[in-house]
Amino acid sequence: MKRTDVTKEDNSLQHIAIIMDGNGRWAKKKGLPRSVGHKKGAETVKEITRAAGEMGIKYLTLYAFSTENWQRPPEEVETLMGLLREYLKSDLKELQDNGVRIVFIGERSMLPADIAEAMRKLENETADNQKMTLCIALSYGSRQEIVHAAQRIAVLAKRGDIAPEDIDAKMFAGLLYTKDIPDPDLVIRTSGEQRVSNYLLWQIAYAEFYFSDVLWPDFDRKCLEEIIENFNARERRYGKV
């Protein structure tokens, strides 16, 4: 298969954000339990992370579990938490071997204590890796993130640490969960749905979008390469002529 090289100079693509959608529908189409779809989707996470790193992508952000997902049936949530525990325990060696730094964004207080601790440990153990940053949005909701940043600004203003005129977009962005990560250049959603589902609302202001009909468990390197080729053919003007 032809290798796709992606660098900062290649239409400025350095950060891809993906809404991984379609695990349940994939399983339903095959007459399987939804849990099987989630397990297959977890395998796709590994494949796409590996492919993105090989293709020169510096940042990959994956929407793994939203704050709204807590409202799913308890047995499905437990399946997802079990898969997360397995991922956190088993993937350190591959992350290290491939120079991947992992970070998590979201409301950690909503997660089981053992998972939150495993996340912290994995972040610390991969902190010095520099080839690629894998950002996993877990128990994440963008509106909550924005409200949290606004609350922090209010506290700073109340203490007298900042004046109203000090508040600007750069300051606000620096208080988001993604403060150390550049904004996405490209947002991909799988499964044919065409909405952003409370995902990185501030950060995707000038991102390009691609909606793929492929269900996430069937999404592979070839799909990613084709989308990147589509991105590279676009003209990004950032509001300019």
C-alpha cells in the first residue's frame, strides 16, 4: 500500500480529531451484541493510532466516551469501562516503542478511581515520548469544558489576578483541557452521522470536516489515507479571501 507522508508543510495537517461512531450499529448488522462492536472498535483504535504515527501525524485526538454516554444502559457502560481498563494495562509497551505520548481530557472525577489512577500513571510514563501525542477524550463534553474555563477566569478575576480587559481568546484557550495541544486541522466522524456531538467546540473553529459512511470498526489505514488526500486537496483560508 502506498505510504502517505503528512508533515506540517503538507497543507498544515498536524492534528486529526476523530469522532469514533458506529460500534453498536456494526454489531447489530452482524447480529452480535453491542459489546462485540465496542471490542472491535478498540482494535481499530490501535490500528489507526499506529497508522497515524507512521504517516507523520503529530497529534491524534479520539472521542472515546462523552459525558452524555453515562446515560447509556449500565451494562454497556460497564463493558466500555472494562475495555478501558484492559487498554490502560496492556498498551504501554506499544506506546513506548512507537514514541507516543498519551494524554486524557475530560471529567476524571466521574470515572472509577482505579481507572483515573491508571490514566495518571500512563500519562506520566509516556510524558517524554515525542513522536506523536495521542489525546483521548474520556468522560468529555465540550460545553462542560468551556464552562469550567469560564469558572476559572471568574475565580482569577474575583481574586484580582486579572482585569476584564486581560481576558482574550489566547487566555481562554489556555484554560481548556487542550491547552498544550494545537487545534485540530481535520475532524473526521465515522458511520455517516453529520454532527459534532459536543466535541471540541472551541477548538474546531477553523477545522476541516470529513463525514465518512464507514462504521468505526471497519475504519482502517486505507480510509484514513483517502481522507488525508481529500484534505490535502482543499484550500484553507481561515476566513480570508
